[in-house]
Amino acid sequence: MRAIVLTATGGPERLEPADLPRPRPGEGQVLIRAQAVGVSYAETQIRAGTLPFPLPLPTVIGAEAVGEVVEVGAGVDGKLLGSTLVGVTGGLGAYAEYVVLPAAMACPVPDGVAPAEALAVAAPGAIALALLHRARLEGGETVLVEAGTSAVGGHLVRHAKEFGAGHVIATAGSPAKRDRAVELGADTVLDHGTPDWPSGLPDVDVAFESIGGASARQVLDRLTPGTGRLLYYGLLSGEPAAFTAADLMERGVTAIGCSGPGWAGQVFGTHYPEMLARLAAGRSGASIARTLPLEEAAEAHRLLESRTLTGRVLLVP
């Protein structure tokens, strides 16, 4: 089968087309013939070696795919053969013509939904829903969404008021992205390319923190004393958030880590099908910036690293 192999960490050129044996599904797994593969910014960090991730090299990276089930492993209902599933691999293996998915982390593409649209929305949308449920918004609160046009951030901005936000503040790094954040529903948009951008924040009740680094500490300082919540789910800067437990105690605020196996089980067991149902009902939308052939995975990474896009990048085997 055709696949993209990461030979060593480094630049996009480390992603090399290869011909590999077709994988076989194990117990509880399905094998799909991929119709589209998702590319995420986190995968550019994995490729570069800047995001901590267990990475046996050489390997096929990629976590999201959609396609027709061509083989099922032990313990999986044979009726899935021929159906179209969208799902996640659990970490690796998606940049390929054939992809193994855990059946528990895959869902049927709803009738009337294009497979590519299901792929573009499902994983980031599910993460956004999980974050919004976990935030426990009380109604009328001020919410901060960092990287408000990113794959996850865009869904947070789009749905925050539905969950009770009163005022949505988004950040974005270019004029076009700031315009897009307003289109998605942000009331205020700040340029997170400005080093001291958090100084322009009012008191924030809930912050969805995806940048990390020094700005995360500045955002913490803007949380409403006593009741503020910071949901920490990303490292777009490549650096961990620069705050400590003592910083939380000083303001009496809460930081919630949104990662790990328990978190993933909630995201993909509950909110993944929830987001697909929303998409089918017209209660959410897909934003696809570019679709490229599988062999152009390196170019897909370059596009994401340019930080100029406002939608998903997909690969088509």
C-alpha cells in the first residue's frame, strides 16, 4: 500500500512516500480503505520532535481517517464490512492508503454527510464539546478561546454561547483569522501575536488554554478570583504552561488538565458521536481549507506551519 513514512524527526522533508505491506486488524479493530486522512498542527510538532510523544522511527504518523471497512478483527461485528467509518487510530498510522482503527474509536458517517466533512469535524469538534461540558458554564460568563480559528478553537467559539457563555473573547494571529473568529461568533478578538496580549483582557471566568508557555501564566492572572477556571488542553507554543500550583492558590482559581486516557475515553466514547449527530442535523459545520494527495503530506505540513489557514487540511490517498 502507499503510505507516508517519517524517517527521522525534523523538517517536512522527513515525510517520505513509501510502499508498505497492508496492515491487518487485530482484536477489536477494523481496517479501512482510507478516503481521506486528517492532518493536524500537533502532527507537525510530532514530526519536528518538539511535542513529547512516543515515536518509534521510522513510522507512519497520523491519527484521523475515514473510509470503507474492508476487514474486521476478532470480536468486531462483521456487519461493519462495507460501511463507511470515521475514527482515530490512537496516535499513529493514518497517513496511508489502508488504516487500522480501534472499533471503539470509530463511528459510522451519518447519512447525507460527506466522508471528508465528517472527518474534518469529528475529532476537533468532539474535543471542543468535551471541553465545553467540562467547563460547566453557568450562564452569562466571559469566556476566552485561544487560537479561536484553529480546528478545536473554531468549534469552541461556534458553540460557546449555546453552552451558556455571555461574552466570547477569541485570539487569532492574522487579520483574516480575526475576521473569521467574528464570523464564528466571537464578540471580541485579540491578536495573540502581540507579546503582552493578555494585558488587554477583562476578568475571564473560563479560559480554554491551548498555547502554553509564558502567556498561559498571564492568562491565569486574568481569571476571576475564586471562581475562574482554566482548561488546559494544548501546547501550540511547544512549551508547557508557565504556572505552578502556588499561582493557582494565590488567586483561588482552578486549572483543569484535559488529556490522558480517561479524557480520551470521554471524548471518543461520548462526544465523537455527539458531534457527528450535530453535523448531520446542521448544528455544526465543516471548514476544509485544502485537500491534497497523500504523497503531498510534506506540503500539508508546510501549509499548517505557515499559520495562514483557517480550516482543516486533508490528504486523499
